[in-house]
Amino acid sequence: MKTHIILLGPPGAGKGTQGQLIGEKLNIPFISSGDALREEFGGNTEIAEKFKKYINAGLLVPDDVVEEFIETLLDKYNLEKGFIFDGFPRTVHQAGFIMDYLKAKNIPLDVVLYLSIPDEEVVKRISGRRICPKCGAVYNIYFNPPKNDNLCDKCGAKLVQRDDDKENVVEKRIKVYEKETAPLIEFFKEKQLLKEIDAVGSVESVQYRIQEVLNG
Ligand code: AMP
């Protein structure tokens, strides 16, 4: 069973949704750099304002800053039995950093799951996305709506749309993904760690495909 996992894929591919499910099923920590950054910089301090600017504009937070942030974040977890990373690494530089971090701690990386979806699907998925600001659960008003109108099934909080999910920012995020993050597909393929998952379909069917790869 593969339990040391990185999720890769364009915005809207379902990394958060699938990652949370895997984390619950395998009882391993699901760690999302985007969630952690939003939480950390959700306040009104000067530094929060600076980082919100990158996030809300659909740009990446610079590598040196984000790597320091991720190192502090990862140090809080016990990663020995497994982990599932969502949202990082996001650049080739960050990938090198993560590989070094794991190696230094003697922690393996079993697989990189590349969730692939066609471009035209991305915008549709992101525009319908709503998140729970309290527990991080992810919904889609078209494909995976909450049971009660705009309220989180898990904790009852009112769902919100991320500022960077608004249409003009989405295009920028897709461009940034293609330039900065897509090269990681080759990076991990060369290391024979990459498994491509067809991420089109229901949450359950994609989850099934992932489980097959993890069990294999
Ligand atoms: P996400 O929730 O993964 O889509 O991340 C939302 C935003 O947070 C991104 O558009 C970036 O601005 C920032 N972010 C998250 N993870 C990273 C990362 N590994 N490197 C740089 N910026 C990041």
C-alpha cells in the first residue's frame, strides 16, 4: 500500500477533495499549502496583506518564502506512516526542496498522483467551487453540492467562494500552473514516481481509480 503521496494537477482537478478522502481512509495527514497559507494570512497584519496580494492575484508566493513556511508546517506532523501533500511542490525548485527535506528525515516518497483533466473542465469546476472556511471541506454547486443550501455538511458553517476562484483570476492561475508547475510532470516521471489518474467523473469514481493505484 502506497501511503507517502504527493498530489499534482491543475487548479480544479480535485486535489483537495480527493486528498481529504484519502487522508481519512488511510488515516494519514492531509496537508494543503493553500489552506495553510489562507489560514496563516487570513489576518490583517502587514505580512498577511503582502501574501494575500499574491494569492488573490493568482500568483505563486515566492519559493524562498513558501519553502520556509512549508518546512515549519511539515515539522508539526509525524510523516513516518504516510502523508498526502496538496498544493506543493508547485515549482521545480520546491520539488528539489521537498525531496531533500524527506531524504534528510529518512522518509520515503511512494507516488506522485497526477490528476489530469481537460482545460475546458477547469474553469467550470473552479467557478462552482465553494469551501468551508471553518473545516476546509470542498464542494461544487454543480457537481457535488452541500445537502443544505450553502452550509457545510460536516460542520454547518456558511460556505464561501475563494477570491482567487473568481473568473479573471482563474485564467492567471492556469497560466501560472502551465509555466511553473506542469514541468513537475516530467520531473517525477523521470524519477518513476508519477502515476496519471483520469480525474474526470464523479468524486467516487476518481477516488476508486486512486485507490487502485495506491493498492497496486
Ligand atoms: P491552492 O489552494 O493550492 O490553489 O493555493 C492557493 C494559492 O496559494 C496559490 O494560487 C498561491 O498563490 C498560493 N500557494 C499555495 N501553495 C503554494 C506553493 N507551494 N508555492 C507558491 N504559492 C503557493
